[in-house]
Amino acid sequence: MAYMSQEGYDKLVAELQRLEAVERPKASAAIAEARDKGDLSENSEYDAAKEAQAHLEDKINRMKLTIAEAKIVDVSRLNSEAVQIMSKVEMTNLANKAKMAYTIVSESEANLKEGKIAITTPIAQGLLNKKVGDEVEIKIPRGTIKLRIDKISLG
């Protein structure tokens, strides 16, 4: 089960529709074009097109499963007392005093460029249920970081 925002769910549904309406016909056309080029036993273009189609179908099936299992988080029922999914957490790295902010989201919504980290990441796991003012030590691949939570809001 994947918890996600309404916005994340809508983006996922739109991407699925695009894959089915645009990418799937493109993949079929590529296979047909490669097939028209003759002998299939030595046709690497045909093999590549079939493989691309298989990857696309796998991606479509995984997206359908995620959508089917999705639980939309009602942001109006959340509070900002403790860190949870959909929380935007502003914090300070106590080692170098660097400020950072992340919104904790489902894996399918994670996008580091937008400051959205998956709830399954070590940082998100270390922040869950913590409150403003708490200092946490979190093990990450490069060692341990110490963070102070400065503010929690709903992302």
C-alpha cells in the first residue's frame, strides 16, 4: 500500500494514461516497422523493439498496481506536531550548520530536485514521529548525521 497526496496520485494516473495512449502505440509501430525489414532471426532492431515494449508493459503494470493500492492522504486530517508522511521538515545539520528542508512523501512521489524524499529513506525514517526541537542522529550511507528539527509544516 502506498500513501500519497492527491497531487501525486493525479500525476501517476496522468503518466499512466500517457504511456497507454502515446508510448504503447509507438512501441507497436516500432515493432511493425522492424518486422517489415525482413528476416526476424537476424533482425536486432526487431529484438530491441520487442524488448522496449516488454519494459513499457512492465512499467504500465507496476503503475497500475501502485494506483490500485494507493491510499490518498487527507492532508486536512494531519497535524504538524510530529513528523509524518506529507510533513515538510525544516532542519539544521548540527555538524556544519547547513539548513535543509524536505517533504516526506511516498516512494512514487519522491523527487529530490523538488525536495521530496521517500518515507522509506534513512533520513525520513529517522525523522518520523519526532517534534520541533528534537535532535536526531541518523545513519546514512556516508556515516551518521546529527539533525535538529526547526519547523514542521504540512507540505
